[in-house]
Amino acid sequence: MRDMKVALVHDWLTGMRGGEKVLEVFCELFPKADIFTLIHAPGSVSKLIEDRIIRTSFLQKIPSIQKNYRYSLPLMPRAIESFDLSGYDLVISTSHCVAKGAVPGPNAKHVCYCFTPMRYIWDQFDSYFGPERAGWAVRTAINALRSSLQKWDRASSSRVHHFLADSNYVAKRIKSFYNRDAEVIYPHADTEFYTTGPSPLKEDFYLIVSALAPYKKLELAVQAFNNLGKRLKIIGSGPSLASLKAKASPNIEFLGWRSNEEIRNHYRACRALIFPGTEDFGIVPLEAMACGKPVIAFGEGGALETVQENISGVFFKESSSKSLAQAIQSFEKISWDPSKIRGHAEAFSRKNFVASLKSFFDKILSA
């Protein structure tokens, strides 16, 4: 494995989110690997990633692409296929969009760590391009292209020799859309940084840490806390900020993005984390649990695999503000043990993630 030439293919590098933290681990496992990505905003990711050779696609040359890259979705399949990977023995794609469509050399193995099949063109199309989310021109254009993008997405999955999924929920989606099996290896939370401990905050509040995007279902939380009158702090930014602010009562505070240290302080101080959307996995609940705080989550998707009911959190069963409000009221009647919550989160440590990946690659590369 040491002598193999390895390429890491990532959708885009424009900020440090969960996918980029997974990419960091692959950088550590394969310290000489080159990185291929559609678009790179220099300085937007960690030094571990920035120090690599990073090759970008022709999309990088489009003016203002780093802010408007999502509008280039129709060009992304062609862009990811334009990379010359013929000199590499192993291609590892970390994909939630088109990275898994990279074309490996004829003798290379291609492993895809799949965060999710493309939400935009499959089951969450309306969340991104419904009448309340996009203008008529954008909706018309994407509707016209949707079928061809789905065809490409399904066909290009045949270029992957081994699929890894970040949850059983995603493995089922891979099976549904691509008719491919996937081995599940859970990603990690930074359980060494996010720990129980003292917090300078002494307020009584609930917390959301999230991108403010339509599929996150944050409007359910806003409505629930409007009705309950309890304090809610929201850390994050995104396209839904203005509409959420317009609906929110004074008991709801929008803090924008904060440093990791500030987020940790808020985890430690809050009563619970609110997690109202359906996520493929979800690192944020694990960060909160690593700080000893329970999670109130919608009972669907990856949360069912990370939150242990009545031990590290509770679920609400219907995607509605009423169901969430009822779960909050039930939550307040339970006595929570921070040490048990923390212990549950430790199963998702970086150490365990690295060990699982090493075991997987030892298996497939020795076959």
C-alpha cells in the first residue's frame, strides 16, 4: 500500500465541513496522495489539505465560481470526468455530488466513500428547487436537465469498485438509486476536542448548530419555540437566514457562524441540541453528545444510528412543529447522565474511524 500512487477526488473545497474532515483522515492514511477537486477556494480548508497538490477542473476558471458553484451543476459531470487519473493505482472519491463519477485508470481500484447520492436530483429535489426555493427560470432549467443528470449519476456508479457508506441509511439509498451494495463505516466526531467541561455560559437555552438550508427543516424548530416561548440559539448561516429571522419570535437568537471553541462552549451550556431535519449521518449531534448534552432529533435518517433513545436523546416522530414541541416537553421530564451520553459518543471517535478504514483497505488491497 505504501508504494501505490493514490488520488483523492473530492467534490469541492470551499470550507471545512463534515466531508472535509473525512477527507483529512484519508490525507493522513495516504500522505503522498494528490487531491482532485472541481473548485478550490485557497485557504478555505485545513492546512493538512491545503499542503497537498490540489488539481482543479476547468470550472475553477469561471469568474465568481467559488461563490456560485452550485449553479454549475449541469457542467459538473463533464468536469469530474475531465481529470486524468490514468497514472494512479488507487482512486478514492469522497462524494455527495459527482466525485464518484471520476474515471479511474483501467488497472486502478476505485473506492467511493459516499456521504449520499446526489440529493438535488433524487429524493430531495423539491427541497432545493421547489416553487418556494428557486425562481421560475432555475426550476425550468433544472427540470429539463434532471432526467439526464439522474441517468449520468446512475451510469457513473459503475466506475466504483467498492462503495463505503457513512450510515446504513445511506447504504439503503445507494442500493435504491445505484443497485449497489455498500459497506458501512461511520465517520468520526472530534471527541478529543468536544468534551464535557466547564462553560462560561450560564444561560438556560436550547441550541441548533446548522447550515441554514431548506432541507435542514429549521422552520419546524422556529415555530415550535415560537409556541413554547423557550430560548433557542441558532449557530449557522445560509440561504434560509432571512426567512427564518422573519418568522422568529424574540426568544430565538441567531448567532451566525462561530469558532469551534465558541460552539463547544454552547454545546456544554445548552439544555439540549435540536436536530429537526433528516440527515444522512450528522456529525453535529455527536459533537453535542461528546460534550455530555442530549439531542432532540427527528426520528429518521442517520440520527437513528447515532442517538440512543432515552440515553443520549429523544426522537420526535412526525416532521412537524407540534411533534417537536411534544418531544421537548417529554425531554424535560427525563433525568440525563452526561457521562453516559459522552460514553455513547466515544464509539464514534477518530481512532475507531481510522482503524475501520485501515482494516477495509488492508482487505481489498491484499485481495
